[in-house]
Amino acid sequence: MYKDKKYISVGLYDAETKSRISKNVTRQNFKNDRELKSHIESMKITQRRKNAEYKKKINIEKLNNSIIEKPFGEVLTNINNFILDEDTGNSTVIFGASKRGKSTLMMRLYNKYYGIDNKYISTLFTGNKQIDMYKKSNKLLISEGFNKKSEKYIMMEKYINSNTKNKYKFVNLFDDVIDLKYKKLINNLVLTYRNANISSIICLQYPFLFSKMNRGNVNNIIMFASNNDAEIKDMIDIFLKGRFINAGILSLRDQLNYYKEVTANYGFFYLNNIHNSLTIHRILD
């Protein structure tokens, strides 16, 4: 095959330069044509791997440049891009596993946007009312857990404003206390109660608690880290898959790895439905 040739020119395609390149192989370094042919095939495999790594890098950069509008590392509560509609209630849902930053961010959002004056009647429903960060606001009513009486309390807010032309502003915070049997309440908070000037920040561990109707109507969706690939896949499929694909991150493995990279060390995605924007951030302090 390569008889009487001192050098063999191997043609390769380089994705980074978008051009054909040639590399010479010295024939006398190999015992026979079979060994030489094997080496050439190895060169081609190495180049294909290099091309694949380069394309993966470009896809990540494309994602960051096209749909991520704020630099990675900014703290959401320290900048003015948390978007709230005026003259109506707003709904925010925060997803993620325990100990990943949900409660911390929830309280920062509350303190910055709802607890700064006496405009809001504020209530927190939590299974851990003894936590210190909850006690820092003397304007926040704290309820132990969530039950049928709690549900009636929120329905009473709706009743009051329905009969007073939305005279009052309410905000309710839920820290991992809403389960499947109260799924109807979540629907009401997102779809109708905000029209009665009732805002909500809901912390949930699993996206299946959120219906298709809610996904398109909730104002703000925040996604922290999850504990396993199955839960991350659910998050991607429901909220992020189309954006990832448009940005060139096609394989499930690359999508999972990118999600993990963003949400490591208290990082999170922030999706605003009204403005159709997606940004990434991290709680730094």
C-alpha cells in the first residue's frame, strides 16, 4: 500500500480552523504497512476527538452568549433584574434539593422586594419556624407547617380583596410545605390569586408539583441543584430543553453536565416568563 514512499501525507479536518490539514508520517518508523495504517487511523481518531471537544466548548460559549444575559457569579438579590409586574400580585417558584440555597434566596427576595415597608401583609408557612433567618423580619407572620386551616387563611385573603377592590397587598411564602394534596392551591396562586393582589414565593423540591398551566403563567422560575440525574432531567425537560437545543447542547449527558456546572456551589438558573429571559447566578455570601 505504501511501498516505496518515504513519507505518507495524512489529510485531516480541523474543526477549530475549519480547514483541511496535512501531517506527514515517516514510513521507516514502522515495521510494516499494517502497523503504519493502524497509526494513521489512530491519528484520525485523535483529531475527531479534538474536534468534538472543540465543538462542545463552542456550544457552551454559544449558550452563555445567546440566552444567558448576565455574567455568571452575580447575585440576583444584589442587582435590579428580578422582574415583578406592577399593580398586581407576582408568583415565584424556587426548585431544588434541600440545602442548596432555596430558603436563603427566598428570604433575600422577600426582604428586598416585599419586606422593605409596610405595604405587604406577609406570611411564611414553614416546617422549621425556629430557623434564625426567618426571625430577622418583625413584619413576617410565621406559621408552623401548612394544613387545611392555612389554606382557608389564603382563601380569606382572596375574599377580602375581592370585596375591597384589591385594597390590600398580600404575600405568602412557602418553604417546602406544599405537597400533592395542595396542588390545587398552587394552581390558584399562580393562575388567579395574583389578580387579587396576592403574591407568592413557593419553594418546591420537585417540578412535577407544577402543572403545565403554571409553567407558562408563573412570573419567575428559579432552579437550584438537584440530588440526582433523574430530577435534573425533569427540570431540563420541563423548563430548559428547548433553549439548550437551540444553543447547540444536544445530548442529554452534555445538558446534565451543564446544569450541574451552573448550579454547583449555590448557583441557579433564573427564568422570567414575561420577558422570556434566562440568566444564571450564584449566591456568593
